Amino acid sequence: MPEGDTVLRAARALGRSLEGKRLTHFGSSLPRLADANLSGRRVQTVEARGKNLLVRFDDGRALVTHMRMTGSWHLYRPGEPWKKPARLARAVLETESSVAVCFSAPVVELLSARELDRNPRLRRLGPDVLSAEFDDAEAVRRLKSRARTAIGEALLFQSAVAGVGNVYKSETLFLCGMDPFAPVAFFSDAELSGIVAKARELMSANVDGWPRRSAGTRRTRASGGYWVYGRRGRPCRRCGAPVKRRRQGSAGRSTYWCSVCQPPRASR
């Protein structure tokens, strides 16, 4: 699933092509958007909100998409062949100079300004980890409200901190030396703040770059770019112990960690 840095990178690319431009055509393979009537509307802004991407128009409406595991946004020149079939195009935004296509996104909604303000999924979002207005104290407060939840699971709740996903969860906790299976209650406010700050640091560093990486030496970049994520059974880059993987939480997301660098955490 795309994490906050990927969504922000897509929003910036779309913004450069669409902001200030009028749509010459809007199309969708979704029946509920067949009569959207967005042709002639001007794109005001394109923004990321956690893992959601919002395209706002001059009539107050907004196209809201969430990629989950299957979706992606593509940019093309007019007349350029698409890399995926048209039947997968959930939204097509054409201007005189570009064509933006959202393929296979499970969530595609066209909302009025009022609906956008009241949208329950967006209203529940915690502080956006990549926002310039990020509220560290509020993020810590929201994490602490899940006191019995393992920190590795709590970081994935978008209602606590918006934008963090499975890759950055594992990488952040490794770099902070924190046990991903310890409950949030086992961590001090300062430790929780440090975890969030490290996630912000890693994600911000990757907004303008691809492929994504968190391990910064030439050697680690050449061998995958991560400290622990996706490296089950391989030696820890710090201590040499085998990296471990375990399913975590009700969704069974994979958590990668080093049991030496991230020893079990006892209660405070």
C-alpha cells in the first residue's frame, strides 16, 4: 500500500500538471461518476492528506482517491498510449497539455465541499506526518489513547498518525531501537515523540526520491535500501543477528525487526 511519501509525491506531480488548468474532459469507468460533469472546471489544488489524494475544483467539489494495495495515478501527454487498460481507469482528468489517470483505486469519491468536511474517513485522520503543520503533541496523545496496542500496530492506525505504513513502521522502530511488540503504554511521551520524529525524518527524505530507502550507505542502497524491512533471515546491518519477521495485528501485517538491536521492552 502506498505510504504518505508516495501519495505526496504523486500529489506534487499531479499538481504541477493540473493546478490552474481547466479540464477538457473527465471520464470514469465507475457508473456513479458517469455524470460527474467536471469538464470545464478548473483544478485549484492537488494535495495529499495522509494516504488520501485530493483534487479540488473551482466549484468546491473534490475528487478523493485512496490507492490501498491496487491503485496508482499515471500522467500522460495527450495521445500517448496508456500503460494499463482503459477499463481500469477509475478517473481520467484531461487538460490541453496532460492526461491524469487513476487506475484501479478502490476508493474514488467526488464530494461536495460539505461532504468533504463531513467525510468520516477524512475526519478521523490523525496529524499528517508529512504536513508542515504537523502537531507532535496531538500525535503522541492519539498514540497514548491506544495504550494496550503494540506500538508496531498503533503506528499503522491512520487515526493516530496519518501517512505511516508498514515499511516506515518497521524501519522507524529499528532506528529507534524499540520493540515493535511492546504496548504503547510501555513508552514515555519523549520516546513516542522520538518515534514520530524519526518517521517524519525518513518519510520527508524520500518524498523527492525513488526508489525509497532508509539505510543510507552506498552498500545498503545497492542491496535494497532498508535496514530491516523485507530482510527476513538476513544479517542485521548493525549487529549481524538474523532479521526476524512476524505477523502483527488483526490485519496480519508483516513486522520486521532485530531482536538484538530491539530487545523486548519491559513495562515502565
